[in-house]
Amino acid sequence: MLLATYQPDIRSINDSLTASALIAALPLATLFFLLGVLRITAWISGLAALAVAWVVAIGGFDMPVDQAAAVSTWGAAFGFFPIMWIVISAIWVYNMTVETGHFDVLRRSFATISDDMRIQAIVIAFCFGALMEALAGFGTPVAISAVMLIALGFPPMKAAVLALVANTAPVAFGALATPVVTLSKVTAPANSDPALADHFTEDHLGALVGHQTPVLAVFVPLVLVAIVDGQRGVRQCWLPAVVGGLAFAVAQWLTSTYFSVQLTDVVAALVSALAIVILLRVWRPAETFSELADGDEPTGGSGGSARAAKPAPTGGGTITLEDTRVEVARAYAPYLVIIAIFSIFQIDGVKKEMAKEPWTYLFQWPGLDLVTASGKPPADFTLNWLAAAGTLTIIAGLITMPIIGIKPGAALRAYGKTYQQLWRAIVTVMAVLALAYVMNNSGQTGALGNWLADTGDAFAVISPILGWLGVAVTGSDTSSNSLFGALQVTAGQGAGLDPALMAASNSSGGVLGKMISPQNLAIAAGAVGLTGREGDIFRKVVGWSLVLLAGMCLLVFLQTNVLEWMLPEAG
């Protein structure tokens, strides 16, 4: 073990938690000011905020320069692997389907469910996006659902906004419930009451989250319809929105509570999509909504302006090609292969084997000479090069190549094209993860979190905000749970609140920070060809983020008193 020469002090500024928290907020304020007010591109905003975090860490929290550099490279590495690794791999598979024309087949297949763009937004952004979140997470559903929407004729800006807003309710159970599993690992050691030990298992925490996020799921499809077509859209398409949302909510609630935390979103996404398909066999909206965009290419040109939307008579679809069943099957094949590969690697025996060398290496990041504020050594870097979601997606892509009929040379060119498309998103994610690691390891995050937690009974309202803040900074519910999970338990016990509920609220509140995180803004912008306009996207989604967050805060507060009956029992 390294001899620790640096330990963060959350009261470093004048021995005051308030002063320390206010100074610690400067990097975040810089980031959101540059993005939301000055509308500076995300990768530049991220690097600027990282520079401010360095100044605060070194000048205010006494962090040595070499340690600031070490944790920056540590965070940047994590930003590339595993986070951007999965996004790059998923977009590569998508690019291959575009190259072979199978993405158009998939698009036409989805369009056959309904030619109404309001319903398409629910099916693709909410249902299909939730399935992608369940399997991969880390920005993949935002990227893939956004490009599917613009391929159906959605303007790039609206496609990006829809993909980001839809990526809420499934996030806590994303990547086969990685956030919940992580939450269990970081909260169990923080519990000071042995009688509550069974409250911090992944099954109980997953059930608690599964009694919060389903409430979001009921409303999110309605929000998507409102984004597409305003009040008229809600008035005409409230039924499929409610059916899809309720089906997802009930399935997520029941699966997380009684069946499998890991498969919660898989079941919920499929049940929701099936419910909508069944509904559309007996119901159609009064008029079909379509929206054309001048100058908007399928890749998302940034210079187009949308024409006024015009309703068309029901049945006035634009599909002129009829694909064979074999073509449709080949179009769905990449996603079915991804599901199969991920399912195989979730088998207990396979997972245990993949956790061993040579498939996984655990090591302390070079140059680190520090401990956490509580005196613990830094976490190991996990290089699970084979079992990582990005690698599994590459394997799925290799298997898919002969199915969709793409030659190795074309596939390799598509892979290079993917890096050209995403380099700004890659820089953004690496910069912001470096920012998060500097803030976390210098004590800045701890100062902010403890300052917010020092509110007594009102912490029930603050708890989801902490999770929201963590995801807004890191772009990951998993990372937010790592940052604030133990803090939630400690603060909850100190305030006389259910500590497990507070921990779960961190994850549930965090999902609403996903749509405003710079990483996901960059991913969405890169996917639809609006790189450099992340600030514009931020301004369109931040209101929805705050409104839904307020609703989650109210729900958590009520669950500490009048709605205690709706919480599951441990054990």
C-alpha cells in the first residue's frame, strides 16, 4: 500500500464547511455557465471547468500538483474505458447497419407500428431506448435512439431532446442494474446499525428504487408527446403515452421487487412496447402527425430549419418500400445478437470467470499517493477488457458482420468513421470525468455533499438533489452512487430518516441529471450532427430536468411519512 501524503479536508477553506462548499461549487458553476449561458461547446466547457477544478483543488484544498495530475488522468481513462468504449462500439454497429442499408429496414419496420411521429417517439426513444439502457447504458440509448428518430424525419435538435428526456426512468437499472449493484457495495460499509444490514442488499435497494422511478415512467411518455406536438399532441395521443408509461411502470415495479433487479429494464421495455403494439391494433389517433425538416440530413445537418408541422389524415403513411421478412430479421439481428451476448456474460459462472485474470486486471492508478477523506485508499482501476460492455458490443458487431453482409474493409472504415464522428464527445467525456475525479479526490465533492446534507429532517428533499448533482457532473448514475451513496446513509441516520431510502433516492434523483450532463449532451449532439450546439440542447432539456426533479423530491419526502406504506420491506 502506498504511503499516503495527501488526505482531503472538506473544511479546507477557513475551517468552514460553508465556505469550502461555496468555493467547491466554482467548477460546476463554470461548467453550466459556459454551457447554458454562453453556449460554449461542451468539450471546451469541460476543459475550462477542469482547469477551474485544478485551481480550486491546488489553491483551496491544498492538493499537490502531481496528485491533481494523477487523478485527472485516472478520471480521463475511466471516461474512455468503459464509458466511451461502449458508445464507440455501439455507434460502430449502427454505422455498419447504415452502410449496408439495414438501418433503413429497421426504421421502416418501426414505422409500420405507427406512422404518427408522436407514437414513434414513445416506441423508439422510450421503449427501445430503455432496452438499450438495460443492456449497455453509458450514453448508448441516447446515441442510437436519436439517430433512429432523425432517420424517421425528426429534426436533429428535437431528436436529441427526445432521446435525452426519454433516458430517465430506465437509468437506475441500466447496464443490467450496475448503478444499484454499485450502490449496495458502497452503502453497506457505511451502515452503522447492524439491525439494518439487510436493508443494503442490492435486492432491497433495487426494490426501493423500483418504488420511485416507476412514478417517473408514467409521466415521461406524456412529456415526449408534448415535446413533439405540444398540447395538441397530449390531447390526441395521451392514451398510448399513458398505456406505455403505465405498462413500463408496473413491469419495473414488479420485476425489481419480486423477480430480478438485473433484468428489470429488459422486462419493462419489452412489456411497454408490447402494450403499445396491442393498443394500436384497436386504436388510432384522430389525425396522424408528421413533421418535415428543410435541410436536415439523416446524419443531422445543423443548418436546417423546421417547417410548420401539418397533420395528415390517418393512414397517410410515407412508406413506399416493402421489406421481406428475411431483410427485417437481418435488420434486427445486431440488437438480438447484442442481447444474446450480454445475456451469456451475465450467467453466474461466466461472470465469475470473467472477474479473474487474464480477463480482468485490478490495479491502483499510477502516481496516486493519497487516501479519501475517511482515510481509505483509492479504489482500484478495473480493466475488464473482455467483459466490458464496449468489448461485448464489438464481439456482437463481429458476429453481425456476415449476417448483414458487410465486408471487413468496409467494417474497418466504418470503425474509423465512428472516431471521426465522436472525437469531440470523447474529449468532453474524458474532460468531465477528469473534473469529477479531481473534485472527488480533493474534497470538493465531499464539501458540497456534506453541506447539503447538514439540513436535518429536510434532507429527505435534498437527497434526490445530491444524486441529480452527481449525475449532472459525471454523466453516470453509477458514478453518482459511488460519490454520494455512503454520504446518503450517514446523513440519513443522522437525521433519523431511513438510510436505505435515502441511498435509493440518490439513484432515483440521479436519473434526472442524465439529460443535462455534459457527456450525454455531447453524445446526443455528436450522434445527430449538432456538435458545438450542446448549449442549445441544454437549454431545451434543463427545464424538464428540474420539473421532474421537483416531483421526485416531493415523492421522497412523502415516502418518509404519509407514503411509508408504499415502501417494500427488507428481507
